[in-house]
Amino acid sequence: MHLEATNRTPEVTISDTSLELKGECYPEDISAFAEPILELLAEKLEACDSYFVSLELRYFNSSSAKFFFDFFEVLEEAAADGKNVSIEWRYRSTDNSMKEAGEDFEEDMEEADYQLVEIS
């Protein structure tokens, strides 16, 4: 699955072993954006032993934050079930808001391998 970025949604690429999400996330209808991604992610996690996720966001709004909490919950549950789940939260060195958001999400990760990665 590949979704091109729009002015309100990030580029999303989902394969059998990885997911990449990059850009800004503040869709008008978060459910319409999030549900297909969460459903496909759950399917891919069910069918694999290890999964890699790369997130590089420039902005997300409060309704998107709920999506990300659900997103990370799916990943954490898969890791708790024995899947090898690796997550990279990529943020620009000048973007303290995205760094702090990444740190907030990291607090809920106990089983998945979660890394904050500073990029230039």
C-alpha cells in the first residue's frame, strides 16, 4: 500500500515487513485516514516475525495524536506477542516539538524496540 502525501496527510508506505510514514498529519477525517492503515498494519504484523517502522513527522494535530496512540498500541501488542518490532521516530535537530512528541510516545513502549533518531 502506498499513499502519496497531500497537503494534510503524510506519505505512507506499507510492505510485508515495514511501514514508513513521512510528512504532516492533520486530515479532515482522521478515521477515514487511520482505519485502513491500522487494519493493514495489523494484518502485516500477524503474518511476519519482524517489522520495521520509520516515522518522520513535521506536524500532527490532536486528533492525529489519538491515531498515533492507537498505532503504537498495535505495534506494542505485536511485540508483546513475540514479534520483533523496531520503531524509529525521526525528527529534525531543530524541531523540539517532534522530539518531545517522540519521547512521549516512547514512554508507552516496553516491548517494541523504540529509537529516537535525530536527522539534519
